[in-house]
Amino acid sequence: HSLPKNGFQVKTNTGQMWDGQPRRRFFLLSDGANGYTIKMDIEANIKRKGLELGFDRVGITSAEPLEPKYGDYHRRWLEDGCAGRMSYLYRNNDKRFAPNRLLTGAQSVICVALNYRPRQEDVADDQSPSISRYALYDDYHGFIKTRLFELAAFVQSLCSDRSLKFKACTDAIPLAERALAHRAGLGFIGRNHALIHPELGGMIFLGELLTTLPLKPDGPLKGDFCVDCGRCIAACPTGALGADGSFDARRCLSYLTIEEPDEIDQGFADKMAGRLFGCDACLMACPVVRSAPPRTDKGLRFHSERVRLGPEDVLTWKQEDFDAVCKGSPIERIGLIRLRRNARLGAKSDEAG
């Protein structure tokens, strides 16, 4: 049953219940006026609060290490050089797949997902803006963390144990967040290596709240949602995705336009088609993504001026122009010099096309 978000008072019940797990608290939601209550365990209460804070989905998983297959794949991927110049992916791999090493004593991970899919009137599905859709908003790291801090304060308010610890994480932290979100039931990992929710699609920001509080974990989604689709693989302009499930970042236009500090190989540059920052080709090819609803969160600030941005605009920019359009966005981290490089190559590929 759906639970009302407003008009209910949360009361801690001092009794305990047994559900096959260690004895746990539960809570009563009382509306007062109508004289009835709804009994909620702490996990349901946490999820309810997460939705109130604006997240579209909340799932819970253990802080125990992930299955060895994730670490094994990552190690082989690094050894094959597929990470390119992303040196940070070589560090902290003892923690990346073991949340309980990021926070001493961690028992649980509360995973959250926020849909950022633009509305059709902002960016139509058949549009290919030069800026990846996630960067048409303000940088997400700060507001995701702020909401996770609020969620942590709420969880602490439910518990008498004042020694609880929390750690709020985004993708700036060495944590295999897609694998954790999958284990928490927030989606499946597609052949484009993105986390995809069957209803929300794949344009989702992820966040994690590690805690020393033991919580009952959710289970992963069952089934092969991609089956024999392969549309994302066919849509990749540079062949970065392999039919065998492989991914070579060195061929990916998102990597090349954002992470690569040096000149881009001409063979890949010819495929840029005016792209300045990132690439959504594999996402937009996914039928689940294309049928997903647009964002509903009012806290996501959309910048329409970035939709219309083209290589010819950036080539004329001075630093103050860059700051005016890109300050506070994910684009800011690559700087004007690298964005100009992308504009120069993107303009040439547009002419060649």
C-alpha cells in the first residue's frame, strides 16, 4: 500500500518484533484525526523519507563486499588498458568493492536513484545536443550529498544509539555504485554498462549512504532485461561496446571528450559529430530509456542555453563566456582549453559529415 507523506506523526514503539532477523525497532504512523495507525519497520520508514527528499527510488543492501566477479572484471579491465588515462580507477580498489572498508563498522548501504531524464519540450529524444544530458543540469554531486546528509539525520533521529556512523557517497568516492545499486534492487546493469531501472530508465543519478546501523537488505531484480537487444552496442559511434560485454573507454566519446587530456585520435575525432562534452548514443538507443518518464524533481535546475550550444559558439569564447555558461556544471571540471579542443574537432567532424 502507498503511504501518505504528510499529516502523519511518527512514533517509536518501544516493543520489539521478530522477523527472522535480529530483534528490530518498528514505528507507528498515526494520523490522529481518524484514529488509525500504520505499523512500519525502520527500512520502510527510511525509504519513505528518501522519497520525501526527492529521490525516485531507495533500496537497501549489505555493506559486505560485492561478489568477486566485479573486482575480477575491473582488474582485467585495468590490465588491458581499457581505463585509458583515468588513473583514479587504479587506486583504492581494496575499498571500491567492499563498502565496509570505506566506513569502519559499516553494516548497511542505503542506495538512492534520481531520474534526470529531460522533458520532451526541453530536449526531444531525436535531438543530439552537443552536451550530454546529465550536464544540462547543475553539478549533481553537491545536492545529492546534501539530501543524503538529511537522510542520515533522519535515520539517526529514529535510533537511540548515538554512536551510529554514516558516510554519504557519490561517484566521486571509490565505490562500485552501479553494482551496489543492482544488489539493492534499483535496476539492472545493461550492455552499455549503465544502471537501468525498468520504469525510470537509465538517466539516473546515484548516491549511497553507508551506515553502521544493521538493516534488512533488499534483493536484486531477477531476469535478463536486455535479452538479445544489442541496440546500444550498434549505436555506439566508435565501437567502444563489444557484443561480448566488453567496454573500452579509450574508444568512448564520453571518455575522450571529458577525461582524455591530450589530442584525440583523428579516427575517433571524425565520429564526434559536433559533440562537446559526453555522448548519449548508447543510452538513447535503449528502448527502456526511451519509454522512461521525464524528471519530476523540482530541485534539478535545467539550463536550456546549453542545449543550443554548438562548436562554433565555443570557438569564440573567452574565459568569462565559459564561466557564464558552465560554472557550477559538470562541464566546469574540464576547463575552457579542453572544451575548445573538443569544439575544434567537433566542428571539423560536422563539416565532414
